[in-house]
Amino acid sequence: MARISVDYDLMYVLARQIWHLRDELDVSSQTKHDFAAGDIGPRRDTAEELTNFYGAWQKSFREAWQVMTDLGNLLDEIGKAFYDQDAGTAVNAAAMAASYQRENIRAENDAYKQRQDAMYKRAEAANLERRQKPGQLYLQRQQEEHEKKRAALQKEQEAQAKKQEGLIKQQEALQKEQEPLRQRQDELDRRQQELWKQQKAEREEQEASFAAKQEALNKEAETLRNDQDPLRRQQDELQRKQQELWKEEKDLRHAQEALYLAQQAALQQQQDAYDAKSEALTKKQAALWKERDALMRKKGVTQGELDAWQKKQDALWAEQDALWEKEGEPLQKKWDDLDKLAADQEKAFDPLQARQEALDKQRQALADQQEPFGDRAQELQRKQQDLWKEQDAARKTLDGEQEKAQGDLDREKDTLQKEQDAFAPKWDELDKQQEALWKDQTANEEAQKELDKEEEPLRQRAEDLQKSWAEEQEELQKKPAWTPESGEPNPLNRNRELGGDGPSETPPPPVPNGYERDDENGHTKVEYKLDANGQIEVDKSGNPVETTVTITNKNGLTYRETYRTLSEDGDSVTTTHRSDGTVSKVYLDVDPGGYDKGFMKRYVTDENGDTQQIWTKAPDGDWVLNMDKETYFNSEAGQEDPQKFLDRPPAYLTVEKPLVDAGGHLADSASTQGTTTTLPDGNTRTDYTRADGSVLRVVTTDMNRYVADGTGEIQEVWQKNRDGSWYLRDSITQHQRYGDEPPLGTLGENWR
């Protein structure tokens, strides 16, 4: 395939030379030539022919002018087109070169700062160590003194350990000397176990022999109990009847006593009342007798006084007789009836007494029947006593034999114990030495404990120093490196070996806020959008928010491209100013609505925002042109389309400063608090007062959010994504107003 090289600079120069030649020809062609008949001669035809020739000559110049103009325009257009294409490629290279330069210089500055920070950090660490050194040295001397004391105690402990080893060897030698006695002791213990086992077997055999005899007696007793069962059942029946009879007698007696006592209590109350009245009459009688005695002792008593006294006496006797007849005599009769009731109650026990006598007779007859069984029981009792005596005698005989055997064995044990006691003084001496050693060891342990106690403050101080050192080291690590602006003393002042008063290294140049380059092809300039501090404005990833690259060649052709990020997802807009003066914008939507995940969409507009092309890209495909304005509106479908323009880019791409943010708060003052009102159907309206005093109303529904001004005219429309986030769907800035009707409508009355 042939390689084609295009010199657009030459085309640019050639176009201007052609235009210059065209202009010179135009000047010549515009020269006025009038051929009057008088100047030519008497023939009019000659003048006319000359005039016709000049007109034809001018026409050829005009046609040549048009051809040269078209040729110059074509060369200029082609040259600029190739230049723009070449400059577009150079823009990416210039942006990369600028980024590379910035990163290199930033890396140099970071490395320089790290070296300087490290030097200051080392100086501060040396100062910290210098401050800590005296306390550490003093603590170290004290610890060394305690280590000497501990070494002395350790040496003493080692001597005690050697002494303990000597005692253990003596104890082992004594134990070896006692080994035959221990063996004899083991033999005696074995014989003791065998004797106990033999004695147990003899006792078990004796118990088994007597158990058989006891079993025979038990069988005879069982037979006797079986023979006595009918009589025992009769005895139980008589006992049951006796219990029933006693219960009936008890119940009857309780009932009679309750009745008798109730009547007796009632009569006693009446008797007490009668006795009170009778006592009153008796007192009256005693008073009358005293009165009579006084009359009888009175001298000159008259018959009238005696008669009067007699009348009182007669009246009192009449009252006593009336009380007896009315109350005393009936009361006496009631007491007689109560005595009769007691006698009748005693007669009620006669049937029970008869039943008791019958039971006594049956019990006596049963006792007569049981008398033969009593003789058999006594015989069995005698046999049981004889068996017990025989068993006791046999047990005593066996115990005597076993005690004799045990006594022989005990005497051997006593002999062995005497031989073992001969070793006691030696063991006592060893025990005394062991106790003395233990006492020395205890004293050594106490001395070590006391030393540990004395070392505790030192350990605490060491821990405190270490903790303080660690904390200051940690604080030093967290603390930024020293700078002259900190106002603190320069740490290098006391550490000259680290660098004197300051760094001797020449600092690198600051990170540039732009990039410029001149070469044989022209001038290249890269500019970035700066923030309020004059630094490059970057996004959260640290990339510049807006980059403008301008390419100017030696002929003065200029190509400028501005790239601006619109969202963290990757949305962007690229504005291109071409060398022919035209402007275009390319909006990139990395997550367009209505498409599957991974699809992207690109809108190409002119400088007025009129969409010229729409492109789409599948996740695994290339960019595809979906719509071209010129092609579409020249087609039959485009000519019938009443819209007469292609779809505009979404508002979230074209609106640089929305009125509210994704949370529905004021974009220019997110901290401003609004007044929220609950609307029907769960909707809400939040009213904000902006800095200029204007009112902004934000109505939020389930899926949409409407931002309106104080009059209710909608300024923005937001929509909720499937993931719950919000995006700007439409803005009034994208529409042209026709008449009084707001492009996006107004809030309904129920939302105002």
C-alpha cells in the first residue's frame, strides 16, 4: 500500500498565494476602458467591437477569479482539516506530556520533602533521645546495683542447692541401709493381709454354718405363723369391731355432753338471775330485821310503829312467795328435768355395753384357741436362744484363735519397729540439718522477695520511661516534620552533624499549573482550571477537573480542545475550537438511561448545543453512529419529523450548576435548612430561601423531584435511578420559551 504524505502548511500558504494572485488579477480586471466612437474614428462598428472584446475579456477574468477563489478555499479547507486532525492527535500527546511533567516534578517535590522531613525527624529523634538519656543512665546504674545483690543471692542459693544435694545423698544412703528392714516390713504387711483374708474366710464359713440352722428355725416360725393366720384374722376382725364400738360410744358421749352442757348453761343463766333477785330480797330482810331490832331497843316504841314494821315484813314475805312461785319453783323443776336427762343418757349406753360384753366373750374364746400355739412359740424361742448361745461360743473360740495368730504377728512387728527405731537418731539429725537448710533457703527467698520489692519501683520507672519514650516516639511519628512556619526552634541547631541550620540541597521547582512548549512545528500550551487558591482543581481521584490544550503552528493556525469531567462515573464533555473557527462539543454518557449496564452514549453538538450526531457503544463493541442530523433530515423520515432537531444531551451532562444537589438541598449552600411540608399521597415540599432572598420550592415524590421558583414555575426535573440515587433529567436552561407557557410547566395547586 502506497504511503501518502500531506503538507497542510504548504496547502495553507498556497491557498493564500492563490488568493493574492486572484486579488491582483481582480485589480487588473477592474481597470476601466471606454471606447468612444469619437476616439476610435468615424466608424461606430469599430468602437462597438472593441467594447464587446473588452466585455468578453473582463468575463474571463471574473471566471478566473471565481476558479482561483474556489481553489484557494478548497486548499485552505483541506489544509485546515488535515491540520485539525493532526492537532487533535497532538492534543493527547501534549496532555500526556503535561501530565508526565507534573507528575515528575510532583514526585521530585515529594521526594525532596520526604528527605527534608526525614532529616528533621532524625534531628527531633536525636533531641528526644538526648532528653531521655540522663534518666535512662541513672536507672541503669540502679538496676546494675540490684543485679549485683541478686547475683550474690543467686550464689548463696547455688551453695544451698549443693548442700541440699549432699543431704539427699545422705538420706539415700540411710534409706539403702534400711532397705532390709523395709523388705521385712513388706513381708509382714503381706502376711498381715493374708491373715486378714484367712480370718475373713473363717468368719464367713462360721456364719454360713449358723445361717443354715437359723434358716431351719425361720421355716418353723413361718409354719407357726401360717397356722395362726385364721386366728389372727379373727383377732383383726374383733379389733375392728372394738374400734367401731369405741367410736360409737365416743360420738354418743360427745353428743350427750354437748346437749347437757347447753341446757345446763341456759339454766345457770336463769339461776344466776333468780339468785340475784333472791339476794336482793334477803338484803331487804336483813334491813327489816335491823329495823325491828332498833324498834325493840327503842324506849317508848308504839304499837303503830310495830304494826307498820309488820306490814313491811308481810309485804316482803309476799314478794318472796311471789318470786318463788313465778321463778323459783319452775326453775327447780327444770333442774330436776336436767337430772332426769342425765339418767336417761346413761341408759342409752346399755346396748353398747351389751355389745362390749359379747366382744369380750369372743376375745376370751379366741385366747383359748391360741393357747396351744403359744407353747409352740415358746419352744421355738428356746431353740432360738440355744442357737444364739452356740453361735456366740463358736465366735468367741474363733476370735481367740485369730487373736493369738494376730498377736504372734504383732510381736514380730514390734521387734522390727525396735530395729527401725535405731535409725531414728540418724534421721532426726538429717531432719535437723534439712530444717536448718530450709530455713536458710526461706531466708534467701525472703531476701529475693525483698529485692524484688525494692526493684518494683525501678521496674515501674523503667516501664514509665519506656512508655514515655514510646508515647513521645509515637507523638513524634504523628507530628508533622518541622517547618519554619511552625514557630518552633529548628531541631538541627543541636544536631549540626545532620545538616547545620537547614538543608543544603537546592529544592526542585514547584509543580507547574500548566505546560508550554515551542518547537519547529509551532507552540503548544496546556492549561488547567484553577481553584480559589490558585491550584489545579482536581476530582476525588486526583485528576484535573478541566484541561485545555491549544496547538498553534508556525502559520498561525490554532486548534484548542477543552476536556472537562462531569461526574465521578466518567461522564465528560470535550469542547473543540478548530482552526476554521467552528466549535463542537462531545458529551460522553457512560451510563445512559434505558440501556443495559456497560453501554455508553456520545452526543456531538455545535457551539449552540444543537445535536449533530449520536453515537452508542456496546460493552464489547466499537462506537456506532446511530443518528446524523444532515443524513436524517435529508431522508424521508426526517422531512416528516416535526421536531426538526435530534435529541439533546441529558441535562445532567449540560447543566454545569444545578439549583439543587442529588440530595435535594441547595447546591450553592448545602447547609441551608429548609422548611418541609407533608403533601397528599406521602409527597413532601421543602421551601428554601436563597442568599439573594428568592424562594426555591422542592417537591419530592416517589420517583421524581420538581424544583420550582417562588411563582411555582418548574426550573428542574430530577428522577430516581433503580439504585435509589437521583439524576437531573431536565432543566429549563435547555429549552426556549415560546409565549407565556413555562417550558417545564408549573407546580399543581395541591403542591403549592
